[in-house]
Amino acid sequence: MESGSQPASTTERSTHRFAELVGVVIALLTLTVPLAVIAHYSGGAQFSQPVSGVLSRPNR
């Protein structure tokens, strides 16, 4: 800060703090949402195993 400049006003400081808070929220969402989506979609996935051997046929 230069010696001849005015200190930041209260509204400028509150705007800066709000912008900083929004940035922190965006950063946290960027880190957590992909992990939550991966965990959600990978947790319940059950892949069917290929059937080995001969399938049984109904008796005729």
C-alpha cells in the first residue's frame, strides 16, 4: 500500500471476502463432487459373469 493511498472501504473488503468465500466453495465442490459421483456409480455396479459350460435345455 502506498503512503498516499486511502485504505480500502468496508464495502470493498466485504466484496473481497465474499469473492474469496465463493472461490473456496467452488474449489471444495471441484474436489468433492467428482469423488462422490465416482463412488455413487462404482459402488453398485455388478457385472454379470459369462456363463461357462453348456446351458441347460428344457426337456421336450
